[in-house]
Amino acid sequence: MFTFLHAADIHLDSPLRGLEAYADAPVDQLRQATRRAFDNLIDLAIEERVAFVLLSGDLYDGEWKDYNTGLFFIDRISRLRKENIRVFLASGNHDAASQISKGLRLPDNVHLFSTKQPETVLIEALGVAVHGQGYHTRALAENLARNYPQALPDYLNIGLLHTSLTGREGHEPYAPCSLDDVLARGYAYWALGHVHTREEVSRSPWVVFPGNIQGRHIHEAGAKGATLVRVEEGRIAAVEHRDLDVLRWAMCRVDLSACATVDMALDTVRQAMEAEQSRADGRPVALRLQLTGESPIHAELHRDSAPLTEEFRALAAGLGEMWLEKVVFATRRPVTLNESLGAETPMADLVRAIERLDFRPESLLELVPEIGILQSKLPPELLHGGGLIPASQASRADSLCEEVKEMLLARLLGQGGSR
Amino acid sequence: MRIARLELKAFGRFTERTLELGPGLHIVHGPNEAGKSTTLRALKAWLFGFPERTHDNFLHANDQLLVGGCLQAEDGRELAFYRRKKRKGDILGPDGNPLTADALAGFLPIAEQAVFESLYGLSHEDLIRGGEDILAQKGEVGQALFSAGAGISSLRGVLAGLESEAEALFTARGTKREINEALAAYKETQKIVRDASLSSRDWHELNNSLTEAQAALQAIEEQHGAKDRRRRQLERIRQLLPQLALRNALRQQLADLGEVVELPADFSARRQEVERALHTLARRETDLAGKLAQREKMTAVSPYQAVLDAENAVEDLHQRLGSYNTAGKDLPEREGMRISCKSEASEFLKMVRQDISLEQVESLRPVSGRRKIIGDLAARHEGLQQGLAQTEKNLREIQREITIIDGELAMLPEAKDAAGLNQACRLAQKAGAIDEDLTARARLVEDKKRDCLVAMDRLTLWSGGPEGFLSLSLPLLETVQKYETAFQAHDERQRDIQKERERLHKELDEALAGIRQLETSGSTPTEEELVLIRSQRDRGWELLRRQWLEGEDLAGEDAAFGQGLPLPEAYEKKMALADTVADRLRYEADRVQVFAALRTKKQSLTEALAELETAAAQNDLARAALDTEWRSHWNPCAIIPLSPKEMLAWLVKAVALRGRIEELQTDERELARKSAERQELKSALSRELALYSEEQPAETGKGELHPLILQGETLLSRLTAIEDKRSRLLERKANSLKNARLAEGKKADFSEELADWRRQWQEVVADLGGGRDIHPGEAGDLLDNLRSCFTKLKEAEELRKRIDGMARDIRLFEEAALSLARKISPACVDQPAGEIVAQLKTLLNQARTDRTLREEHLEKEKQEAKEVILLGEERKDLESQLAELCRLAGKVLPGELEATEKRSAQFRSLVASLAQTEKILIEGAGGIPLAELEGQAAKIDPDALPEEIARLSQEIEQELAPESKRFSVLIGEKRHQLRQMDGNARAAEAAEQGARLLAKIKRLAERYVQLKVAAHVLKNEIERFRSENQTPVLAITSRYFHDLTLGSFAGLLTDENDQGEPVLVGTRPNNARVLVERMSSGTRDQLYLALRLASLEWRITGHEPMPFILDDILVNADDARSRAALKILAELAAKTQVILFTHHRRIVDEALQLTAPSGLQVHELGA
């Protein structure tokens, strides 16, 4: 009987995105999150006395050039070497693009799979055959799985591959292959990588995406870690997920339809935050707060969104290690604007004017040239989605329209208007 | 829409307060604390819902708060609803059921309170802010119009806020703006990332150079090691050469000494010790022989042996001597006590039985044993006796009670059945307060009857009694209404005809007057005239032609035509006349036409009048027919009707009266029924009462029931009391009889038990009395005496046994003393036993002292003999030790021992020196065997040694060591550099910081976009609003501004400022222009008010009017200006409802002097 550990998409030294620093934000607790999560992986391997560790690609972040990251990796892998734990590594798209992986001399307990053709390593003592192939280029469009050898008889066959199979939302379709392609090899376990959400694609035989070991932005919310596999008498007996992340991302939706006052809303939000914190098992939490529902205090929330955001941050700070990533004010009016404003009032005309406004980037940039000036000064990293007014994301434009509406109504109707 | 009514059901300090509003101007006046603001809040709460937190719940709790009222739409629809303080379902209909907000939307199209307030509400504060805003906008027309149109009094601030917030975030060339700063900080972190990043090439270069340096260092170290080893070898040999020489010398001396017996180190000391011990031993042997000769004299035979042999017997007797003496004294005393006991026993026995002696007393022992049984029987006897006596006493008392009850029963009157009376009474009671009811009803009927008669007298057109009135067949209300409508239609038609007639006459008069005017100003040629003259001319031409061309004799026709003139002249004249007429027709065409039109009009009017008259005549006929028909409807009731309208009123009254009469008749019938009912109850009750001979039914004057009921109830209660008493007595008697039976039974039981007891008693105490009867009380004493008798007998027996024992002991003691004296000291045989024993004891003590002395001497003699043997053994041991020493020294004689010891010491010294030398050599050789060292030393020339060593040292110190150090330093440096490249996270942390900055920039940039877009849209909308509304609204504003400033301004104009933007300016009556900046603040307030009122008035033209609600807007205006403002409001109130809330009486007084076209109502809130 033995165990092995399967992880992928480490993305060492990739920074956490979207967390703006503010007073009382737990900056220190969140340093080097990917490194500490990787440390947790090493600790888990040693603690569980695993026979070997499988890393299914994307060890590094593609554009990251600091060789220190590689040295850190070697240092930690050396700890496994002292414990006689072998490591099998199949490079992914990011590794292919990385400068670091090119010059790195790996310790002798690591086997790096060839990028030219599938390779097989036999571990006779355990009766295990590990098959794998890495990426030689970033955008790999070939079906690698099809070239993998058929399962060796009398061995427990494991396949390592960085792929999103037939495609997963938010992930590039590299090394595309179908589930049937991989199942056809007859392996007992497919250790896949590339998809950052854990998924047991198949259980008989096992085809597993372990997910990444540390969420790096709000779209990677929830528990993250590695998959621990137990083998008994040449068969896979159990497949378990183990948490490794040092920071938990959480999307916290709070329905405020029952809150008649801001104080009640604050209370409701605090309870929701506490619930999220208790779900994180003592880890620091990076939280996005999304306020929803037909709320009687909709207008008030929009009018005071800036001071309220500060209050929510203070609530998060009061709970300890919680970082408020963003507050999304997505409540709706209990009464529609048409009814609120009447049919032909100047305010209703104003709202219609906003709704008629052409929010396409090219038109808006022409109407308000200052936006273009700001855009030209922004770093390119921020303009990946197409600039400040992305045309592709319709919902963003809608939300801009809503924000502008609420901003003007709140300011024009002023303090006296709200109940 | 307008507010028809506002009801403050429960709100603030108000309870059930209603304000009846409606169209026109309303002034709600409440001095301070009178609730003006509360009412305003209530109005808002009613229309838009309660705020979450309210201070108006100090009198009515939150869940009790309720405001309501009624809204009226322009088309006449009404909506009454209430509002309570709830989050959901807060709107209630008049029936108390919840209404949805949709129901309200039909009346109040604006659900947002703020929007409604800004459009249709205006407070003093708004006015001030609006005035300030106009100043801040410098009269910019678009903003002024938009802010007044939307009711926003701080538009300028909003616009400026959007701009300044955006600017605080970012400017193109700024550095201190938030986004600019964050961008700069981000660039900084990017630089840190670049600087802190390590390239793999750098690392590998450094790693390679380190490896090379390490290899070089290793080579140098090896060379250094070899030379150092050689130098150390030479140094060692140089140091050890003298020791090698010494070692050889010592070895030679040992060889010279030859064979030596090596003695142990302590040999000499051992020998001297043995010799000293032998000498001491000889002296001790002599001393001991002397002591033994002395001891033999001390042993001989003892004179006290016989005493010592009987030692134990003497001691025993001596101890028993005390008891012996005591027994001799006690014996007579005990005998006396025994006799006394026996005589006491005899006394006790006599008290029980005198017929038996003490010797026979044992026959009584069984009786004495039954003590417990006798006691129990005695106790039981007492209980039985008491029980019997108590039972008998009870029985006597019960019988006495029965006698008393029988007496009382005999005295009660005879029983009677009261069920009938009871029922009659209950029925009468059930009828309730029938007397009062009947009286009240009778009075009511009287009143109603009187009212009806009065009403009938008052009803004109008809006279008669009520019955006749009820049977009248009156026409239906609808019939009368129908005729009313018909008559009205006739009258209207009549009026229309009359009106039309007047109009036609008026127009005809006008036309005739026109004709007359034309006629007076000279004849006007007409077409007809021309036609006439032309026909006359043509006639003349015909005559002339006939005469002139055809030569016809005209026979007088010409004379007729010429009228005295010859035909040609006549013709010419006609000709000229025709031309003249034709010319005039042409020249005076206008006049001709007017004249013709007037004449045509006159014609048509005359015709129309004729038609109208015909219609009037027809109408009159129809009306007469209708009137006849109308009257016919009233014939059956013999009434000559007035007009339908009057008859309608009459009929309503008559129908109402008829209803009342019918109601009266119903009441009368009910009264009669009730009276009959009462009479029936009364007779039933009287019948029952008569059954009791002693009761005569009470007479009641007014036929009232109540006295009879009272009488019946009194009788009933008396009968009931008697029956109650009887049943109580009977019950008691039955009870007593039962108790008597029980007591008898108990008495028999007791008697039986007593007989039983007597039998048992006799059995138990027979022996005790010896034939005599024993009373239970006496038995205890007898038993006590018997027991005392037995006790005394027992004591006497025990005393007897003791006396026997003591006599035996005395005898044995004396025999023993005598026998011992005979054996040991026959001299004292004749003395008393006590003396003998004392003498024997003295003898024994002397014998014991003598024995102790002899034993001590014998012990010492035994020890000295043992010592002689020990000394012999010690001598043998010492002699063998001396022999052993001689053997060790190589079998020499004891005298030779000393010389042998000296040779051994010399040998030992030489061996030690050699060992010391070799130790130094071994230490110096550093692990090399001595033989090899000797070999090496032999190969080396001692003289060349120092030179060789110096050469090696120089090579090491000056060549190899510096080189080694240099490489070591180099390696250290490389290692340090490499350690710096340790996989640290400096670059990663900078990247993390960068990510945080990016998040911030993203948020701020999005905010910037929002602000910019918002500002853009708002500006556009303001401009659009201006272009649509400027002309009409400014025209109205100008007029209001003139009025509000009491003519100090002529009005308003738009002008352009320096930037070419349109701005507002006031114009003085002399056409001078005044910029808003130059106006007083009061004037600017008036300007804002004018703008608001104008916007509102303009708005009403296109929209459903809404109530305009003003909160004390005239606080700061003087009387004249207030009056002007009120006047405008009163005019505005003709178009929409206006409600002005004020604290100031002055405003109310001003308003009351106005003549409001659409009505003015003042509502006072104060007490």
C-alpha cells in the first residue's frame, strides 16, 4: 500500500490580483501566498509519507522572469529528496513560455518529462508506470493524449498531461483531446492540469483536475489544494482532496431586500462575513461583497457607496484577517424608476437621456475625450479586457449606465429626498 | 389631481383631525407647536409612506399611526385611502383592506417622494438655496431653468461636485491626483521588480566561477600539505637526537648489573615488622603464668546449699503470707451477712403466701416467670372496662337526641306542593322588565304619532287622516323626475327660442340700420334697377325702330312711353339713364355689394324669424299637452300639482312621512301584542297565588306585573324554607337511629370480651393467691415481693460458697509452712506459721549473696586459660612469616636479608630511567615506531638538518599560504553572492505590491469614467431642457418677476455673457439691465420663486395638475411683496390646487384681504 500526491498549476510567485491596499488590510498575512501554499504541498507530502508527487504543469507564471522563483522551487524539492520522495513533472503552457524553467538544473529526485514525445518511467518497487509529455511551446494545438502508449499490463498506469480536454470556460484550449482519447489508453489514473477548478472528470478510471493550490483572484474562489491518492494492492482505493491554500477567496452575495435601514444592512453583511470566515477554516479571507435584492435602501446605498465601502472594510478589519476585495452595489429599486420619477418629469427625461446614451467605447470616447486621455496613461496590464469601457462585456456597460443613473439621481435629489 | 381631504387619524399630537381641502388656494395656519410641520409630515407620510424612523409616535404607538384622505383626479375619479406604518401592505382602502401601490399610481404618477417634493413642493430653505444657486450660476439660463423645472435648488453644486471629484482623481498633467500618484507608484514597483529579478544566466556564471575557484584551492592545499609534513618530520628528528643517546647508555648499565632477585617494594618494612612482634610476644607470656597461680585459692564448698535448694518453696510461701492474714480476719463477718439474707427472704415470702415455708418456696417460681402475661392481662382489663362505660354513655345521648327531633318534626306545618307557583313566577321573571318596556314603548308611540300628525298638517296640497294618506296612490318618484326633465327640456327650448329670437331681431335691426344708413347717404343703384331701366330703354328702342324703320304708327304707345316727351328724346333719356345706372353700378361696386348683402341678410333673417315663430308656437302646444298629461297623473289623489320640481320635493317629503306612519303603525301593533302578553302572565300568576289560602293576590292599579311577581317570590321562598328544615330534621333523625344501632352492637362486643378476659386471668394467677381471688391491680405488688424473696435466697447461697473456700485456704498454708521448717530449720518448728515463713525468707537472702561472689571468680579463671592458648598460636604464625621472607630472598638465612634488599633497589632505579627516556621519544615521534625513528635518524646528517628545515618553512609561508588565502576569499565572495541568489521573494513581493496598486488604479479609473459620463449627460440634458423651455417659461417668469418685485423690475431678458453663454438679466422700467450678481439676495429669492412658479404653470399646460405644496415661503418678504406673491398663488390656484403651510398669522390676514377667483380656505391647526 502506498500514496501519491497530485497537484498542478502552482504558478509560483504569481501575485494576488484585485486586492487594493487600504488601512487595516491584512497585507502581511497574504505575502507570497503561492510560495506558502507550495510549502504546504511539500509538508503534506512529507507528513503523508507519499511515494511520489505528480505536478501536471504550470509551475511558473509565463511572463515572470525572476530566477529566484526557480531557486525557491529547487530548494523545496530538495526537501522531498531528503525524504526519498520522487517528483514527476510535465511542463505546461506557462512553463514553456517561462525563462526560468529553461536554465534550471533539477535535483535527481525529479523526472521532467520530454516535450518531444510521450515518455514512460517505471517504478518497479511499487509496480507503477508513469507516462507523460510536456509542452515545447506555449500555444500547443496538438492532441498529445492520442500518442500516449497503451497501459502496461501488471502495472498501475498513471498519465500526466496539461490539457483542458475539450475545453473549460476561462481556459485556453491547449493540447485538446476528448475524454474518450484519454480513457482509451487504459490507465488507472490521469493526472491532469491546466484547469484551475478541481474536477473529477471520471471516477472509473480516475481522470482528475486537482485545481490550483492557491486562488489568485476572485474568479478562483473556494478551497484550493492537491489530490491525495491511496493505492492498495495495485488498485486505487481512495482519492481525496486536501486544502493547501493560505488565503481563501470568497464571493459573498448578500440579499438586502429585508433590510429597511443601513444599520440592518451592516448587520446582515457582518453576519454573512462571519459565515464566510468560518468556512475558511482559520485562513485569511479575500472577500468580494455583492449586495443584491430589491432593497428599500437602494438609493441610500448608492448615494453613500464610498463611505459605506469604508464601513464594510472596517467590518472586515474588525473580523480579523479579512481583505475586502470589492463591494459590488447590485441592489435593485423596489419601485421602478418609471414609477418613481413619473412619466414626463425633468428627472425622468434625464434618466431616459442616460439610457439613450451610446455606451460603445468609440462613441463614448468621442463624447468624453478625457476618458481617452486617462486610458492612454494606464499600464497595459489594465487594458487587457479592451480598455476602460470594454465593448465585449455588455454587463459592464450596463452597470456603467446604472452607476451613472444612480449617481446623478442621488446627487440631484440630495439628502432631503431620501427617506 | 388634488387633495380633497386629509385625515390625521392618529399622527403626532393629532387624533381624528380632518382637513377638508379641495380646489383653490388653501392656507394651513398653525402657530409654533400647533402642528404645522407635523401636518406637513403627515401629508408626506400619507402620500409616500412613513419613514423607517419617526418622531411622530410619542402619542400613538408606531403600529397605531394612521393618516388618510381622499385624492381627486381631474376627470372626477376619487380615491380614498389610508396609510399606516408598515413595511408592506401599508396602504388601506376605506374598508380596511390593503390596496396595492398600483391603485395609487393612477392618481399620483410619481412614486418617489423626493421627485414629487422637488417638482411640487417648495420651502423657505429651497427658496434661499435657489437664490444662492442663481448667484453661483451667474444667471446661466440653462441651469436656472433646469433647476427650477426639476425643483433642484443646488444644481450648480452637483455639477461642480462631479467636476471637482473627477479632477481630484486625475488630470492629464497632474502629479498629486490620486490616479496620477498611483500610476507613478506602480511604475516604481515595476522598476523594483526588474531590479530584484535575477536572470538564470547570471546565476549560472556565478556558479561556474565558484566551482573553478574551488578546484584551484584544492590543488594548492594538497601541495601545502606535503611540504608541511616533511618539515614536521625533520623538526621531530632534530628534537629527539639527545634522548636516543641517553637510552643507549641506560641499556649498558643494566647489562652490567647481571642477574638480580627483584624484591617487592614493601619487603624491607615487612621484615622489620615481624621481628618487632616476636619480641613483644615473649613479655606477655610471662605475665599470664603469674595470674593463674593466684586464682586456685578462691574455690571452696558453700554452707547455704539446703536453703538454696528450697528457694522456690520459700519464695511461694512468703508471697501467700498476706492473703493468709486477711482471710483470718474476714471469715466471721461473711457468716453474719449470710444469716441476715436468709431471714429477709423469709419476710418477703410471708407477704405473698403465709401458708408455705421458705423451703417450699421453689413451687412458686413458675408464677414468678409469668410476669409479662399478667401485666398484659391487667392492662387489657382496664381498656375493656373503659370502652364499655363509654359505649353505654353514647347510647344514652343518642336516644335523647331522637326524642328532641321527634318533637320538632311534630311542630312543623303540613307540606304543600309549590311547583305550579314556581313555574308561574319563573315565566313572569323571564318576561324581563316588561313593565318598563311597555311604558317606554307607549311613550314612543305617542311621540311618533304626534310628530306624524304635525308633519301631515305641514304637508300642503292635501288634507285628511293618516289612513287616507296611506291609501293615497301617489305617482312614482321616477315619473315625477321624468316630467321634471321634460318640463325642463321644454323650458330650455323655450329659452333657446327666445334667445334665438332676440339674436335674430338684433341682427335684423343691424341689417335694417345698415340699409337705412346706405339709403340715407344717397340712393344706391341696384341690379334690379338697371334691369328695369334697360328694359325701358329696349322698349323705347323697339318703339323707335318700329316707328323709324318700319314706319309703324305707334298710336299713343309712344306718348305713354315718352310721358310728354317725344319718343327720340324719351329714348335718349332712357339710354342715358341706363348708362348712368350701369356706370354707377360699376363705380360704386363696393357700396352696391354691401347694400346687396344687407338686403339678402334682411331677407334671410326675416325668413328665419318666421320659422322660429312657427317652432315657438309648436313648442307652446306641446307644453300645454305635457301639462295636461302631468295633471292627469295626480287626479287619482285629488291633488292639483305644482311644477314637477316642486312636486318632487313634496313627493320626497310625502314618501318619508308615509314611511314614518307605517313605522308608527308597526310600533302600535307591537305595543298591543306586548300588553296582551303581560295580561296573560298576570292571570296565570294570580291563579297560582289564590291556591294558598293565606295569600290574596295583590291588586295592581296600572295592571303591572311586577308586584305580583314580588308576592309570588316571597311566598315561594317561605315555602322552600319550611321544606328545607323538614328534610334536614328527617335526615338528622335517620342518622341518629343508625348511630344508636351501632352503639348497641359495640356494647355487646365489650361484654363478651370481658368474660373471656376473666377466664384467662383465673388460669394465670391461681398459684399466686393459693386459692384466693387476686385483683389485677394487686397482682403486680405480689409478683415484686416474690421476686425479692428469690433474690435474697440467691445472695445467701453465694455467701455460703465463699466462706467454705476461705477456710480451706488457711488450712493448706499452715501445713506447707510446717513441712518446710522441718526440712531446713528444725529450730523454728514450734513457732506460728507466719513467723516460720519470715525466718525462712531471711535465710534465703544470705545464701543468694554468697552464691554471686563464687560465680565471678570462676568466670575470670576460664578467660585466662583461653588466653594462654591464643599466645601459642600467635608465636607459630610469626615464625612462619619469617621463613617466607627468607624464601623470597632466594632461600637465604634471616641474617642475609638486608644485603639482598640493597641490590634489588639499584636494579629498579635503572629500569625506571630507561622507561622515562623511551616515553619522551615515543611522545616526540608522533606515532612513528621507535625502530623506524632510529632508522630515519641514522640516515640524516645532523649538521644539515637546520638548513633543510628553514628552506621548507620559507616555501610554505611565502608561497603556498598567500595563494591559498586568496582563493579562500574568492570562494567566500562567490558563495556570498550565490547565497544572495537564494530564491528570495523580493521581486515577487514588489509584484504583489504592483498588483495592489493596479487594483486601486482600476477602481479609481472606473470611478473617473462614471463621474465624467455623468457630468457630460447632465450638461447635455440641461442644454436640451433650456432649448425646449426657454421661450415660454421665461415669458411667464418675466411677468411674475415684475409682479413679485412690485414693478421695481419690468421683467427678465436673456443676454450673453463674456463667454457667449446665455444668461438671465433683470430689466428696470427704464430699460436698464441688472445682472443677477447685482441683485439683492431677496430679489434673487423672488427671481427663483418666479422661475419655480413659471415652470409649474408651464408644466400644468401639458400635464395633469398636481397640488403645489408650499412651506412658509413668505417668511422673509415684506407685506407688500407677500401680498403680491399671494395674489399670484391665488391666480395659480385657479389652475391647480395650492396648499400653503405657514406659522405666520400675518400671511393669513394678507390672504383674507385677497379676492381669490377660485376660492380661498384658511385651516387653523391651533386649538
